[in-house]
Amino acid sequence: MVVDVAGVGYQVYASAQTLAVLPGEGSEVDLLIVTHLRDDALQLFGFADAAERTLFQLLHSVSGIGPRLALNILSGMPAAELREAIRRRDLVRLTRIPGVGKKTAERLSVELADKLAALPEERPVRRDGTAHGVAEQAVSALVNLGFRPAEAEHAVEAAMGAGLMAFEEVVREALRSTRR
């Protein structure tokens, strides 16, 4: 896809999962971007949510899996199913993804099963996407400020449970509730 940012068009590669949830052409879109620099190119990879972006980065960290194959793997099944297939070391399910053979599936399950088990569980996506995006950004902001991910998630959930929806309000309330 091409994303227009202040009159400049950027080519952004995205998984089929992300493309399926994007609004129509000409609409405003929020994407989480991963920049990949090669000797001959600068590539942008866009994701609709942090869970898919994190999974992309983990996939790309596996020996022999480049960013395009990682994106292809993410296009093969939803992120939650892919995480579960890797955790269970379900080679049959993984080899059903185009471009993933038995050796690649084995490498994925060996190198990522423990890493995925250590990640916090994914939160379900809200249908409107708005509150989910605010929560995700607020958690990220708190983690960047030095909070543990679980502590940040708890504080943001509490702030949003109080009815706050604006990013600044959620972060301010989460910070206020975590003061020691």
C-alpha cells in the first residue's frame, strides 16, 4: 500500500491480516511501522496492532527469516493462531503457510516457543478500535518510562475503566495511580 503523509507517499508492506482491517482508500489510517534497512533499500512494514508487530519482529529474529517471509507467515494466519501454533510446536499447522517448509517450521518452534510463552497474553481487540489503540499507546508510553509491562497494563486498564478515553488523560491517570 502507499500511505500519504503530509503529501509524501510511502510504500508500506503489510500482512493480509492488517490489510483486511484497514479503512477504504483515502481514509485516515494509524499504523505501527517497522523500518528495515538493507544495503540497497529502505523498507517500511506496517501493522494494525502491537501484537502483530511484536510477532513480526520475533519472526524476523529467527535465522533465515527475512522481513518479507515474516510478513508472509503473518499473512498465513491470524497472529493469535500463529502464536499458539508456535507455542504448541504444531509443525503441521505451520507448514500449511505458503513458504514455510518443515525445517523453517522446526526452526520457528525451537527458537520462538519460549520467547512467546514469556510475552504477556494478548488483549482482545475492541470492534471500534479506538479504545484499543489508546490503551496500546498508553501502555507503550508507560513501558518507555520504565514501568514493567504488567504494571503498565494494569494501570491503563484501571484508568480506562474509570471512563477515560483520551490518550493524555489515560496516561496521566495511570501515572497518578502508580505513584509509590
